[in-house]
Amino acid sequence: MSIEEEQTVTPEDVETTQAPEQEPDLENGSGESAENQETNGTPEDGEVKKEEAAQAKRQSAIDRRFAQLTWEKNEAIRKAQALEQQYGKPEELKEPSMQDFDSIADWQNALSTYLTQKAEQDTAKRFEQQRQEQFQIAQAAKLETAEAEFAKTHPDYQNRIGGLVHYAGGELPQHLSDAVFELGDDAPAVLYELSKDPTDVMDLINLSPMAQLIRIGEVRASIKNNPKPTPKAPQIPQPVSLAQSKSNAKKDIHKMSDSDFLRERGLY
């Protein structure tokens, strides 16, 4: 093959293979990236995002506190069980009586020991009571947040729960309240399902405490295994535009042409 027969690259080929990069049009603002255009939202969008971020932060704080208190509760139970297994159940302190001692000095020593142990026991009880109260407050806050979120897609939630509480005599029994708190984020869905029918509510109330807890567990498992689709929020109809209202307005028959007059009455 001769040199003349070799394939050559023309200027047109260069232009088609290497297109020049387009310079951004700074005057018309076309140089703004699509990413920036997408991220520039309305002020309302910004407020919504701020509120969502604040809500997420509050929920995170509640979850962390709830997890901490749950761990403390389980740790206290574990330690109590370990001590009980090692030393047996702690005996109830009994104040020493003077008649049980040979001398006043022995009685005074025993009384001093008793008062010291009694003070330590009372302090431990107060600490445990405060910890339980904090745990219940954290549980209530977590449940309140979960209920508010659930009610967004289930507007009749409060009415249903009100009926459940009414049939229960004004408030749920303590063991049911404890069980509801233990459900965490699943509590609203379980309560909603339990209260869907007054007959089911009465059946639940009439069960024994153990059977009630079993029933709650069954409902929770059913919801977990067969989740229902979240109902969509009702769509608000689009407002009629001014142009549409004008086009739908009744025309003056005196200003119509003959063909329009007949068409208006379906005769044309």
C-alpha cells in the first residue's frame, strides 16, 4: 500500500470526534448546574426540612434516653437476680428490742447497725423509684411520638383508643399499660387493631391478665407478618382557574351567532 492510499484525518473528522466544550453562559445564567437548580427550593420547603430535622433530633434524643433507661432496668434486674442467687432474698430489717440483749451497750450497738442499714435500704429504694419514674416518662414520650406519627395516616386513631379506654373502665389495667409501653413503636398499630370492634374490645377486657398479654402478642405478630398498606392522605381537588370559569360561563344568547345558538342547544 502506497503512502497516498493510507487513511487520512480531515478537519471535519476532528470536529466530529472532539467537539469543543461549551462555555457557560454567565449572562443568561445557563452555567448553573442542574444540582444547584434542584437544591434551590422555596422558603416553605426550607421550613419543612428544618422542622423535620428538629423532629428527628428530638426523636433521636428520646430513643437514646429510652435505650439507656432500658439498659439500666435490665442491668438492675440482672444484678438483683445475681445477688438473690448468691445470698438469697434480703431479709426485712427488724429494729432490735432492748429485751433481747443482756446489756444496754449491746442493744445500742445493734440499734446503730440497724439504723445504718435501714438508711442504706431507704436510699436504694428511693433511687430505684426515681429510676422507674424516669423510665416511665421516657416510655410515655416515645409512645406519644409514635401515636402522633401513626395518627397522621389514621385520623380516627384517637376515637378508637378512647373507646378502648372507655370499655376498660376509664383506664387500662396496669399490666396492659406496661405491655403497651413495651411494644414501643408498634404500640399504636396494635392498639388500633385491638380497638377496631367493640365486641373484640370487650372480649379482651374479659380475658385473664395472662390471656390479655398473649392476645396482644398475637396481634403484634399478625401486624408484623401481614403489614397493611399505609392509607394515602386524601387528595385536595385542584381549584378552578379563572380561565376555566370564564370558559364555562353561560353565554349571552343575544350575542350568539345562529350556528352557536343551535350548537348551544344541541341542534346543530
